[in-house]
Amino acid sequence: MLNVMRMALKDIEKEIREEGKQKIDEINRETNDIIKSIRDEIEDKIKKRVERIKRDGEKEANLAYRRIIADANIKAKEMLENEKNELVERVFEDAKRRILNASDKEKANILKKLIDNGKSSIKNPKILVDRKYSSLVKGGISSDIGDFGVILQSEDGVVTVDNTLNSVIERLKVELKPKIASILFNE
């Protein structure tokens, strides 16, 4: 009987071990399933984050690229406009140089035209002319105006017309710059 009991105990022990092993296997399967599910969920979240970061990075890179291109275009246009303005300014500087290098006869004719132009605004004006050019103007008052051309003043000194070379060119720039640019750059 002792043997039978031992056998029964061994069978019970074996059964308990098998049930325990089955339970452990079942717990391991469930744990592995849960771990796999969590791992899949984490991987999915990571993939989504990576995709979002990648998309955001691409958008930002695209925006930066567009910004760089836009800045480069603006800078190029600015440089082109500066070059055009310099060329137009050279035209005016060349005109000044030609007038200042003209013969005395040509300078006298230019001064006469400047005086006639000023007389349309002032009757019987005082005509001021730089000492350098006073010999070219009859009836002009020699003065230190520091520029080629004339300054006409009314007798009471209230009205003044500045027809010096620099003043005339500055007034003409407003009118002529667009025309000169059009000729130079076919605009």
C-alpha cells in the first residue's frame, strides 16, 4: 500500500508538474503575445514619428531652399539695378565732362542758353557766374559759385534760379533717367 501511495503521489506530483508547466507555457505565450503587441505598437508609433519628422524636415528643407532661391533672386535683381543705375549715372557724368571740356565758344553758347532759360522766370535778373567762366558771359557778375553755369536773381533777391551745371543735371535726371535706361537696356 505504501507503494501504491507512493505511486499515487508520484502521479499527482507528475500531474501537478505538467499542469504547472502548461500554466507556465500559457503565461509565457500570453506574455510573449503582450510583449509582441506592445513592441508592434511602439514600432508603429516610432515609424509614424519618423515619417512625421521626415515630412517636417522635408518641408523645412523645401522652405529653406525656396527662401535661399528667393533671397538670391532679390540680391541678383538688386545688383542688376545697381549696375544699371551706375551706368545711367555714368551717362550724366560723361555729359558733365563733355560740357566742362568743351571749347570756350561752346561753353559761351551753353551759358547763353542757361541765361535765356532763367530769364523766362525772372525779368532783368542779376546774373552770377563763376570767376572761371566770367569772361564768357557779357553783363555777368563774377562770383564764387563753384560750378559751371549761372545763378539768376531778381533785383530784390527774393527769386533765384540756379542754372549751374550740377543743378541742371540733377533736375534733368528725374526726367531723363527712365529714357536713358530705356535706350541703354531696351526697357
